[in-house]
Amino acid sequence: MGVVVNLEDGKRDAASIRRLIDLTAGGMKRVNAEILSRAGSDVEMIPEVATHLISSGGKRLRPMLTLASAEMFGYSGEHHVKLATAVEFMHTATLLHDDVVDESDLRRGKKTARTIWGNQASVLVGDFLLGQAFRMMVEVGSLDALDVLSTAATIIAEGEVMQLAAAKHLETTEDEHFAVIKAKTAALFSAAAEAGAVVAAASRTDRAALRSYGVNLGLAFQLVDDALDYGGSTKDLGKNVGDDFREGKVTLPVILAYRRGTAAEREFWKRAIEDSKSDGEALGKAIGLMKKHGAIADTIARARHFGEIARDALAPLPPTDHKAALVDVIDFCIARVA
Amino acid sequence: MGVVVNLEDGKRDAASIRRLIDLTAGGMKRVNAEILSRAGSDVEMIPEVATHLISSGGKRLRPMLTLASAEMFGYSGEHHVKLATAVEFMHTATLLHDDVVDESDLRRGKKTARTIWGNQASVLVGDFLLGQAFRMMVEVGSLDALDVLSTAATIIAEGEVMQLAAAKHLETTEDEHFAVIKAKTAALFSAAAEAGAVVAAASRTDRAALRSYGVNLGLAFQLVDDALDYGGSTKDLGKNVGDDFREGKVTLPVILAYRRGTAAEREFWKRAIEDSKSDGEALGKAIGLMKKHGAIADTIARARHFGEIARDALAPLPPTDHKAALVDVIDFCIARVA
């Protein structure tokens, strides 16, 4: 397994999302202007903290999904730009709060906002961005879009609490873990894609197709991310390999290695994850055990499974550039660990 | 100055908001049921954390304002119940995040959620409640109400960041301080009152009256609260007298005593507030200086000023029980430090 490209890193080979980037270039220019304008406030600290994360080189995949989804159904107004911006703000707010909850010091290779401005500013600026996201949705005035996105906001928070409650719980089943990542990650991908369809007044069937595409893409995305944490390099990831391990996060590679392990191996995992006794040597051993049990390969296999479902979700739609671009995203996502 | 009653304490003499409580009793029963239902989640930790704070004996003044305001204009449906619940959830989410930001251990005399479940759970359950609040607003389907409440959510967060940025800044002017409490406290009172008028399809003029009533009531409420922190007792407040002082909070009594103080007194305030060198002796001296300069009395005078504006905001409305109940709230608020 070699890391080919990395979505969250500005320097990666973007070949396979090139089509999405090109198709949404016009809209994304407006989204970026909107982001800067809506992160503004007379309260100086707010744009400082907000743009620190916003300008830190994320690929803005989620707002691109919203734009592509709307334009795929022929939408040509401005509402999808506002919804796409709202989606990105919801994502940014989640990251700000996540870094506080996880006590993370690095994100995308840069210091996290909380290490510069403190946990307090991170919590509050996150709240501000969430408020701004809702204001933009209200301006768009679509109750259906508001429903989709406000429901996602609740589900994401539920997912985060689920993850917190299951923290260091090695007995977590694969199903329970899927429920967590479906809520904390896939729900926003799903809402991002569906909101575009909603604003374009797509049919119920088409909305459902985009929703299904989004949730399965999100699951694949998260699983690949979790696999990368045991197989990428610091440069590729914008974080250190083994960050999840050091933080005692129970991701799918860990769950599979633990379930398939011997009694002695499970003791190792307990010490490493539950007691946070993790060092370089322990990380090496963990990766060794994962390879022994095919845990990383099978995490990627699960990601492929969800990727296939995402692909089939779009299958009934007519063949357009936008559809092809959305399918490319699935391939791109999986190719990071191809 | 003696503390007569305390809004946030279940055991206070509630005589002067009795009329509001009686008038909204039917609606509040439904609000309370809605609160329990909407704080529910399959994720066990969510209702635990949420109801800990929700059931800790707050008076639920804000949702009562929404109900009374709607019913004053003849509304008799269910939408105001949902909006009132959303308002209470916004308030609860703010408290959860506030306690994390302020590192508070006590609220209303009980341990804060963060001391029991940790900062992480407090941040995330706050996010969940905010999400649920928006879902309820979306269910009501009034874009005007959504506008009022989502704008308030943004302003509240801005106010909190403003407060954080101005923390321990003794040179804060009274105007700057009013801007902070207007955003962090009064904006929700204002939105709570206006949302009721909106859902009852009140006229623009009537909406403006309720908005103005709410914001000025909120200012008075906060100023009285800040005065009480230097003049109540632990039992009355549900927190210790001097909590604000020990946390180095620059509230109006401090601002006035500092501005009116001698050079030597300002040195005292700097040590006490900026360097957090505050002990029992220092608190005694602080209260002494406030009395010397009339800082507490004038904080209450400012509160009365805003209370009068709130009263005049309602003046043009026809004399009804509901109007009388809302006016009572102003008096009640001020009477806490009468």
C-alpha cells in the first residue's frame, strides 16, 4: 500500500478531482468571496481565528459537492453558493470544536487555532460560524434545505458525542463504529450533496440519489483517512502517522486488528489504547499487527464497498460532466490508498 | 442594598413574576415536555448532560417571554411552544459552552456539566442542543422567526468572543461593556420576545416593540446580575459572592470603581483583576471601593434606566394581562437588588 495522493494537502496530485475543480471553479470563486465576507466581524478575533483554519489549505470538497450537485440539475442562481458556504462553515465549526475535544495541536500541518488563541476562542468562533451558516441558509429561504442541513448539524454533534462515549472502547463492533463515522463525517457529505439537489428543485428520487451518494462517499472518505493514519507520512497527511494511535482513537484498523488478535495481542492493544501507553515502538508493533491480520487492507476494502454504493447511487442519472465529476471523487478518495 | 429575590433560584419569592408564570402555565407544560423529548437521543450521554443543566432549577424566563409575547397577540397554535423550546435550548447551549470557556465549577449551586462529564461533552452536547433548536425552528417553518433566532445565535457568539477579547481589560469603557452584554445576554431576550410576536403575525411596529422590550430587559437583567455578584449570598445566587471577581471578570461595578478610583486604587484593581491575585481580603477591599464610589448603586441605576426603556417600549400596546405580566418582569428583575 503506498500513499498516492492526499485530499487535504495542497501539494497532492489532483488529477482525479480536476474535473470537479474545473466544473465548479466559477461557483467556488464566489464561495471563497462569501467565506471571507461572512467570516468577517467587527470583533477582531473572529476573522483571525476563522480564516486561520479556513485558509489552511483544505480542498473545500464539501462545498464543491453542493455546487456540482445543484448545477448537475441545471441550477444557475446564487443560492447554491450560499448553501455551499454554509456547508463549509459547518465543517469549519466542527473542526474548531473537534480540536478542542481531541486536544489536537496540529491540523493540516499547521498549529491548531486552540494552540494559538486558546480553547475558549475555538469554541466561541465555532459557535459564531455555525450561527453564520444558519443565517445564510435562512437567506436562501428554502425550508427543505434548512431541514437537510439543520438535521445534519444535530447528527454530527450526536456522532461526536457517540465517539466520545466510545473512546478507548476496544470492544466497539464494526457496526457501532460505522454508526459513529456515518454521523460525525458522512452526514455532512450527504447533506452537502443533497442541499445542492434541493436548491435546484430536483425530484425526490434525485435528491435521494445525491443523499445516498454523499453518505457513502463520506464513509469511504473517513475509512481511507483512518487507514492513512497507519500508512502515510507526515508530509502527505499534514499530521503525523500514528496520531490516531497516540490519541488512543479506536478506528477501524484498530478494531479489526483487536478482534482478530490473540489474547496476548489484545493485551497489547489494551495497554496501548486504553492506558495511552503509546510510543514509537508501540506504533511499530501496532502497524505490524495490523498487517499480520490484514486490518489496513480490509479497512480499505470496506471503503471500496461504500464507494461502490456511492457509484450505484448515481447510476440512474443521465451521463453528464457533473455526474462524471462526482464519480471521479469516489475514485480519487480510494486512490489515496490505492 | 439587600437581596430580596433571585430569579435563578427555585426558592425565591416569585410574587412579581407570578402573573407571567400563571399566564404561561399551559404553554410551559408543553415546553417542558418538548424539552425532555428533544433533549433525548439514543446516545445516552446526551440526555444525561442536557437534562443535568435543564433540570437544575432555572426559571425558564426566556421561553416564558416567547409564549407570553405570542399569546399577547392572540396566537393559539403550537408553533410558539416549539420556538420557546428552541430559545431555551439556545440558552442551555450557551451555558454549556460558557462554563467551558470560563472554567466554572458551579452553576445555580450545582456542579457544572464540565466538572462531571468533562469539557468535551459540554462542548458537544451544546452543539447538539443548538442543532435541535434549529430543527425545531425549521419545523415551525417561519423564515422570519428563523431569521430572528439565527441572527441572535451569531450575535451571542460575537458577544462571547468580544468578552473574551476584552477579558481583564480594566480600561473597557461603559459603552464597550454595554455592547458586550447587549450581544451576549440581551440579544437572546430580544429574540425570545420578538419570535413570539413573529409567530403570532404581529405588525412590524408590534414586533419592534417586543424586540426593544427584550433587549432592554436583557441589559437590565445582566446588570442586576453583575451587581448581585458583589452583594448577594451563596444561597441566593447559586454561586459564591465574588465569583466574577475571582474569575477576573470586568463587569460594570468593576469598571465604575476603576474609572472613579485613585491611582493607588487602580493599582489594586490591576493586581486583583489582571494578575488574578484575588483572595477573601481582596474581595472585601473590592466591595469597599465599590461602595466608596457608588459603583454598585450606579450599576443598579443603569439597570433601572434600561428597565424604563423596556417599559416604554410596551407602552403603546393595549392594556392586557399579558402586557402587565411582561411589565412585571422588569420590576421583578430590578427588585432582586431593590
